[in-house]
Amino acid sequence: MTTEFILPDIGEGIVECELLEWLVAEGDTIEEDQPVAEVMTDKATVQIPAMHAGVVRKLHYKVGDIAKVHEPLFAMDVEGDESTADSPASSANEKAQAPTAEEEVPGRENNAAKDEAQEASTGKGQIEDFILPDIGEGIVECEIVKWHVAKGDTIEEDQPVVEVMTDKAMVEIPAKHAGEVHELYYQQGDIAKVHAPLFALVVEGEGDSPSQAQPESTSKATPSDKSASAGGTSNVSKSQEQKWPDGDFEPPVEIPGRVLASPAVRRVAREKDIDLTNVEGSGKKGRILKQDVLDITSPARDEDKADKAASSQPAQSTAKPSGGITTEPVKGIRAAMAKQMTASVQTIPHFTVSDELQMDALMTLRSELKPVFAEKDVKLSFMPFFVKALSLALTEFPIINSQLNDDATELSYFDDHNIGFAVDSKIGLLVPNIKRVQDLSLFEIAQQMQDIIDKAREGKLGGDMLKGGTISISNIGAIGGMTATPVINKPEAAIVALGKTQKLPRFDENGNVMAQHLMQVNWSGDHRIIDGATMVRFNNLWCSYLSNPTSMLMHLR
């Protein structure tokens, strides 16, 4: 019996992909899990394996075509399948679980009027809702920080449309199609829901190909068979989507060595006869953005876009009532920090150990190494030394690198030293961490730290850098603080606050007054698992590495 293979979800937020190569032909007999097609998304190149064994009857796309997620990719006769013909009808009247453009959306005004307008095409094209895709693991909503476009603007494919903030990072949302902005459903400061309409767009030339037969919101929310895609739309239940053996989706296999670029970027490159292998990508993990390609042929284009985005912003009133009180909701990073710190103080009994760190020898070593690091475009601060010394001390005191579960019944010791450090970013306090510090050199730590800080301050730090930390450092001295009692970054067991370095008088062993550069350090520990004596011994070892940094050489690998 002939059945359609529905292209499954192939990545978070992915709604389409470019068909790079068919690995089978019509009439071929294929096995279960055999790779059938190679496709390119805006994140990676992947292979799509067959869900069943059988014979390929029809390939619905040609090489270079854009295939839609949740739409038929190819047709095949499945071996031993006698119920395929009945399965679509069995659930044709069930409602799809993903939100559609027809649902009422908080913040979306005039739903009824919009739905009426949605039914008809304008003279310029079809009106489509842009559905806010998944923008991070566990993220269900985000705050609208800044619109880069206004109602009536003409935008291009892949052009940044809006900047949003989650409780983890700032994210720019690009346009999926070129067209004219018909409606913005949210204002700056509003909370937008994932999988709900974000804005409406008049798309030119809609309806010319099978892959464009449905509005974006419908194709995103409901899978359909080929006939429905060509002749109309219907609500189809999630049970109709193709499932893998045992009921779980098996992720496609990434293919290394491919250029990372979206289908839209590849089309532009083909039109301009540009070899993408020679283009340096400015996106995440080196992904080539559309602007990277356009910059090769039109360097002035960046300034034009910046001027247009700036002119499209509505003027913001700065007037405030005299003697009034301004109240604002706690959202995003600030809300996440409030929740985290409250839970830490309420559930972890803190205690503090304070000490002075003698910095003169470390300052001398840093001044010697700083120009060497600068030759390789890496800034050398004191933090890489603090991080490396902390890792060496953790090797001797593994209890400091442990975590207690919520019930206080199990203690987990971590082999990896994932050391976090506080960053004062434009979206609030972030605590990214450097993974496996025990295996890194001083130069590698400085290199990673510089990259993480740059991304954090731009609000573009990946979620993986904010997870998995085992101990943290707060450098309040960098902004002028001398001493502080830090709050533990739950579920970690300890944190240290570093004050600013001061030149102060001290007595030597002969009673003579001498000037020394000193830093105040304050440790907070989880008193359920760390006692005061252990914390003091740990601090003494850590300080010894820093006050006499050459002593670290015997432990470096």
C-alpha cells in the first residue's frame, strides 16, 4: 500500500530545508533506517533515514527545492502495510496540538478582523502569520525588546525582524520570507508566546508551488498529505505524523565538512555566483548569514540597512510625571536571578571564610605574559590565573566540587571542574562557565574566557555555557568593590568573591613596614557538606598558588 513519508522535525525551530541530494531513486527498494535524502537546514546538513522498508514510488522534490517540515517528502509502498489508506481518515477531524494562526493570541489585537483578512489575498500577495519558533530548550515565552521593522515596511528573506529576550539570552528573529509587514502583534515590552503568531506578512508570489500552498502558520502547525497541500488545508492530528519504531523520533545524522548556511543564503550565493566555501560566516558556529554574502558584492549595504532600521523605530516618550513612582514587571534575566538567589538562600545554609591574598608575585608574572598573549589577540587578565589555581586546589579538595541533591540524601562528586564566573551583561547578571578547566592551559582558559565575555555582553551567549557549572567566582573588584558576602549559585557548594587590589602597609618577618598589593577574598560555602576547617585549608592552598604562582608549574600538564 502506498503511503507518504512526512518530513519530521529535524531541529529546534526548523520549518524548511533545502534538498541537497537524493540517495535513492524512484523504483528503488529500500531498507528500514536506510538514508534516503540529504538536506540542509539553517543549522546543519543532515541525512533523512527511511522509517520503513519498501519501494520508493514518488520523489516529491528535485535537488535544490525547498522542502517543508510536516509535509510529504516522498511516497513509498511499505512492506506488509495494509492499513495505510485508512489512517488519514481515522484522525482527519482531530485538532492539531500546535497553535495555529486562527487561535486567539494574547497581545494580538483584532483577531476577528485579522482572521477575515487572512481569508483573502491582497493585490500584493497572500497574508501569512509568522509563528514564533522554539528559541531555546525549555523556553515557552520571551519579551519583545526591540522591533527592527514597522508596519508597512518591505523586508527581505533572512532579515532580522525583532530582538527578543528570554531568561537565558537575547535572540534576533529573522524573516522567513520577503514581503511587506502587515501587522505587528506585540509592542515593545510585551510577552510573546512560542508557537503563537508574532507578526503578519504579505508574501509575494505565494501559492506558486506545492511547498508554498499553505500559510506558514498552517504548515507549521498541521502535517498534511500531498493532495491536501495542493487543494486546500485540513486539521490533522499529531497521531497522523510519521513515527519511528518504538514511537520515538530518531534524530537525523549530521554530516561534517559541510558549509553551514540556510537555503535562502544558498540561493543568493548561486544568483551571485559566489562560492560559499570562501565566505567567512559571522553566525553561530560559523554559520554563513545572508549579510555575509551581500557584503562581498555590496559593502555599503550594512549602512543602508542600519539607517532603515533606525528610521523605522517609533519615537519613545521620555517624559515622566513629577514625584511619581515607576513600576515595572520583573522579567527575563532579572526574574531568573531573583528566583535562583531566593532558592539558594532559603535552602542552603551559608557560611563565609575571608582572607587577604598577596598579589605582588602574580602581578609581576602577568605583566611578563601579557604581551605574549597580546601577540595572539588574547587579553590576559588575572581571572585565568584565579580559575586555573582554583582547579588545582579542587583536585586536592573534591568535596568543594560536589553538589547535594534537593533531599540532602545524595552527594555527587564531579570529575570535571566547570568553573563559572559572573559577567555584568547588558541583559543582567550571567554566570557562564568554562568546561573541563582541569584539562586546559592558562592560554586556553584566557581564550575561552574572552570569547564567553564578548558573547555574554552582547546577550548572545549559548545556553550550554550557562549550564553544568560546579563552582563560581564573582569578581566584584573589577568594578571597584572591596569585600562582599557572595550567594552560592545553587546547586553548587561554594563561591568566592574577589575584591579590588589595594596597596597597603604590612609588617615583614623582621617587624619592618612594607607596601604590599592585597586583595580581599570571601568564600561562601554550603555548611551541610563543607565544614569551616575544610574551607580554610582549601582557601590556604588556593591562595598559595596565587601568591607564589610558580608553584603551579609542577602541577600543570
